[in-house]
Amino acid sequence: MKIPWKNAHQEQPVSEEQYQERFWRRRLDGVGVDTVTKEFLAIEFKRKQDVRSNYVEKATEAAQEQYKSLLTGLQAVGLVKGWKVQQVVFVGGTCGSVHAELLHRNMKTLVVLKSKWDPIR
């Protein structure tokens, strides 16, 4: 509900149904759930034009901003129940580049076998 509407000067109040509809349109690309360690991983994939050296940082910032309110809420609920909430952002360049260090960090977070990292890349 903290995300402002594009038409902020509406006279009518926004209904709960409109907020719910908006929430479901802003869904994550994927989730990882480990019930043993109580970890929730919010997975997001961003494609960004990779002509500049900072494309990974810009895409990561965009993903973090896009889901800031959702993840804040999940973290608040998670703390009460003993869960850890973390966002995992994959970035692919429009020219086909993949930042290897970020990919390897994400593969480790997702507990993917190291032998599978290069074939996935």
C-alpha cells in the first residue's frame, strides 16, 4: 500500500481489491523455501542493457526498489516466526553477458552443486 499510484491526485479512495490486484501483478520471478533452515529466498531476474560497466549494480538496485515494501513485510513476519528472508537477484545483459561473480554467489545461496554452475551459465 506504500507504493504510490501513478494517478496520485484521484478523488476516490483506493479499494482493498485494487491493492490486492496490484500486489498479485507485482509478483516475484521465483521463490526458494527451505523449511529446515527456515529461509525464504525471493528470486528476481533482471535484464539490463550491458553496454556500461555498472549495469549489474543498476539492475540490482531496480530489483531491490521494486520489491522493497514486499520484502520489508515478509521480513517483519519472518522475524516473528523465526524465518530469514533474502532477495536473490540474477542479472542478464541484453547482449548476452552474465556477471560470473554474482551468478556464483547466487548459485551458492541457492545451494546449487558447483559442478552445475558453468552449465547453467
